[in-house]
Amino acid sequence: MSHMLKFDLSSIEAEVGAPAAERLISGNPQFRTWNFEEAPGGLYAGVWESTPGKWRIAYDEWEYFHVLSGHSIVTENGGNPVHLKAGDSMVLRPGFAGTWEVIETTRKDYVIRL
């Protein structure tokens, strides 16, 4: 087993999904996720993409992500909206609750730690 992992989207099939109906605020966002790593102890890494829409999010996990393309707005409950575009990075910590709004189809790579 190699100790390196390249994110090659052509090497695996994307998982398709959408926000749970009770979290959906507007639009019809569709997700594609290429999960390249599932390591023992609850570590995940991959690429996620969503079409436009808005939904509620709540995090029990820690996530670092880097936006590769698109435009999204993440807003913490009671906080100010944060516009994210290609090149932006963010950490969402356990306990984060708010909304994710995709304005223009957004793709990000991520590392999640449970």
C-alpha cells in the first residue's frame, strides 16, 4: 500500500445525493462526492460538488475545505454571511450550525475528522 493518495476524479465513481428534505430551504441542490479516503478513527478526504440551492447545516465533526470553483455563502446562525469562491479555505468546527447556499455550482476538496 502506498502512503500517497492522489485525488483523481476519473479513478472512482461519484456518490450522488442531496440535502435531507427537512434541511432544504430553497432550490434543488444535487451533490456529487468523490470520497478518496476513509481512514480508521473517522478521517475522510475527497472532493464534493453541489448545484445551486440553500439548506441548513449542523456539524458534529471538524472539516477543513478548500474551494476549487464556484460561489457559495456559508452563514453561521446569528453570524454574518461568508462568501466563498475559488481559492478560499475554511474550517468548520464541531458545533457549527447555520446555512450553506450555493450561488454558482461549487466544488471543494475536504478533510473531515469525526
